[in-house]
Amino acid sequence: MASDLYAVLGVSRDATAEEIKRSYRKLARELHPDVNPDPAIQDRFKEVTAAYEVLSDPDKRQMYDLGGDPRGGAGGAGFGAGFGFGDIMDAFFGTQSRGPRPRMGRGKDALIRLQVTLAEATFGATRELTVDTAVACDECHGAGTAPGSQVVTCTMCQGRGEVQSVQRSFLGQVMTSRPCPQCQGYGTLIPHPCPECSGEGRVRTRRTISVKIPPGVDTGTRIQLTGEGEVGPGAGPAGDLFLEIVEVPHEVFSRQGDDLHCTITLPMTAAALGTTIDLETLDGPESIDVHPGTQSGETVTLRQKGVAHLRASGRGDLHVHVDVQTPTRLDERQEQLLRELAAARGEERPAGTVQASHPGQGGGLFSRLRDAFNS
């Protein structure tokens, strides 16, 4: 080598690795082609880069100090000649190589759909769930090795977890890194895996957990159980378990938000005279007073008898819809009594009231007929 590499970088021969890096970083900022496109300056930048490529590597630096050629006669100090982009990034920003990846990692989250009844959704409940998941291996306690053995350093990457290769490009020779194919990037090998977990550090098993269902849940509600998911590789931290609620339809009540709805059918006489009926609610039996003259479609509301609010106090309401049933079969006595009632009320030949079938349509029968002829 014609030039003194230490002089090229402006450092002494006993300079530390940090002093060499600091000097190169300063020179590279001043001489980089993006900053100074002068051809003479570019040659200077290539020379500085080649010097740093040798002096930043302990083995190459030792060879150079002993008078050898650390570049093995691979041509001049061209940009990228045996010098990787990772080294440039390290010089500029102080970044380090990726290094071996850890065998321990966080476990995956899990999702389970849980069916609940309307009563459980209203008042809350505690359920015992059996889940099939990954747990830490009791045999090796997450190490992945058989008893009495241990991991060994990978002979291919020497524990770095990655191997380097030189490729030729328009910039010259570029050094790239990729995960070691022998150890899969871990930097270590397990010559004798644990017979229980096969080196994974975890095994699959079934376990039972207690789950508290808060009042007010509905279909689609998700409950997060932190740390109740799968244990990670190498007995790493467990993920989370998410419970997605699916409410089973009730045989009597339908749910709309936090309100409940049901329909009771009354005979015509009970609706006309009024009555009291017993309804079995989620809170137990309730007596509902039906006032005389109740019409079909009317609603009786029981306050605070619905579903609990999930994120607030109180409960929704229970709406009882009345359906008045008209008798379809009458014996002679019943028919006679109804005719007498109709006569007493002057309803033998009622005129009836005609109105729109749906809100917003407006007008009665004659209005719609008129509109039809005029259209």
C-alpha cells in the first residue's frame, strides 16, 4: 500500500476504534459525493473509505500493522470494494448489525367466542373456560435443551446469527448480510433438544381459567384477558386472550340495545274491561295492570327491568306490547250477547274510520283515489 492508512484518516497508529470511527465519520460527511461532487474530492472519499474499511476491522488492522495486505490484492481502494453498506451506516449513525435473534419471544393473542344467556348478559356471571393453548415446558423451563445439555455457538456464523456475502454491483463490491441458514439467525444451536417440547420451550395443553363476564355485554362485545393467551417461544411472555360475546336468543324477550321487548296476547273482553296479568321477567314475576279499553298495539313499560348498562349505572326498560285477540268462533249464546252489546252501543252498522296505512303517506281512502285519478 502506497499511502499510510492512519495518515489518510488523520489518526495516530495507536488510535482506539472509537477515535477511528469518529475521524472517518467527520471526513465522510465532508467528502461524500452527495455533498461535494468534485471528482478529486470523490477520489479522496474513496481513499478515506478504503482506509476505514481496513482499520475498523481488528483482523485487517493487525494484518496491516504487520506489513501484510488486508485486502488480499483485490484491486485499488474503490468505493464499495469489500466494504458493506452496513459499515457506512454504522460510521454515520452508529448503528450496529442485527446480531442473533433471541429464542424467547412474545406469544400470540387468541380469540374465543363465548355464548352467554340473556340473564348472564343482564346480571353478569363467572364462567370456567377450558382452553387449548401453549404453556411453558416443565421439563426444560423454556430453555429447549434436554436435561444436562446446553446450547452451543453456531460454527457457521460464529454466534452472529447472520452471514455475509460479497456481490458485485455498479458501485463495486457490496457486502450484504442475511440470516445464518444453519442456526436460522439465532447464533446458537441446540444439539440435544428437549424431548418434551422438541426445543420449542413450550408445549400445548389444556387449562381451565375463570372468566368474569360484566353486566351489560352484548353480541360483539370483546373482553380482554391480559397474559392469558399463548406463552411465547422459549417460555416468553404470554399474549392476551380475547373473548367475543355471542348472546343466545331468548324464548320470550327480544333485545334492542339495553331495552327488552315482549308481546302479550289478551282476549277482547279483557282488553275492554281491564285486567291484571302476571309476567315472568328476568327479575322474577311482575304484575302488569291493563287498563280498561286497552287497544291492540299499546305498550306497557316497566322501568329498570331491562339489561344493565355496560359502562354506566342503571338498566334499560322492559316494554310489554299488547296484542288484542278477536274471537273467530262464537257459539249462539256468545254471538247473541255480542249483538246485544253492539245494539247497546249503536254499533250494528259502524261506518268505520279510514286512514293512511303508513305514517307519512297522508290522506284517507278518498284522498288516495283522487290522487290516482289525477295522476
